Amino acid sequence: PDEALKRKLAAQWAERYRSSQYYQRYVVLRSQQKSSLAANPNFPSRRAKRDGFAGGLRQFLILTQRYATVTFQDRKNIFLLLAQAPVIALLVAIAFPKESQTNAEQTIREQAMITFFMAVSAIWFGCSNAAREIVKELPIYRRERDINLCLPSYVGSKMAVLSVLCVLQRVMMFF
């Protein structure tokens, strides 16, 4: 096979492909179909006029419902996300054991550090959840963006569901 490729120039292979039925079926025909759909005034496009606030709110509600259903049906993923919080709480408890201390200044300093670690962990939970979802849903986002997806509705739906998940993680951290 490698020798057959070397015997012909790239231009010859390109010409052979252009004259094949595969080129006609998968390139020419599809580009014609795409052009005819784009020319249709009823076909939504990225530049199509938005439906205003009501359309964006409707998209937000639909996207939030769909995303919440998909997210909370994945039991293994939810378990792993909620299990992170007690593990981090355990690590903070190990790092700062409760001891009867006489120095009030040292106790205040440790409480400030514990609060700082809790805040950093809350930021970590939010960022790690969101980053994973952005990467996972990129192809879906691109496809839906091409058919008139309202960006604030999409981002808002992710924020709503992930905020609930983050609150659950924070609650788990304190138990």
C-alpha cells in the first residue's frame, strides 16, 4: 500500500477522489443541501434574530431541566463529586486537629486558616465541576449554537445546576 501511494503524485490522488462517487455523495451533495437549508428563511442560523427575553427564558428552563436530568442520573459521577467534600474536610481536620489551646491568638489564626482552606475548596469544587462540563459539552454547545442557542441561557443553565451541586458539596463538607 505504501508503494502505491508513492507511485502517484498527490494531485493525481486528489483528482481521482474528485471524480469518485464518494466525493459526489459526501462533499458535493452535502454542500448543496447545506446551502439550500441556509437559504431557507425558516432555517434558524447563528445570526437569526433572538426571540427576546421570553425566548431566552424558555431556552434557559429547557436547558436547565435537560442538564439537571442528565447530571443527576449519572449516579457514579454524583457519588464521586459528593465524596470529594468529606475527603477534603477530613484532610483539613487532620491538618488542624482540635486541641485545647491556651493561646487565643493562635486559635484565631488557625480558625482563619481553616476558613481560608474551606473557601479555597469551595472555589476548587466550582472550577473543577465547570471545567469538566465545558470540555465534555463542547461539541453539543457548538451544534446548538449553530441553531440559535442563546449564550446567556446556556451558561445560566450550567450555573444553576452546578450551583446546586456545589451547595450539596459544601453541605457534605460539614457533615
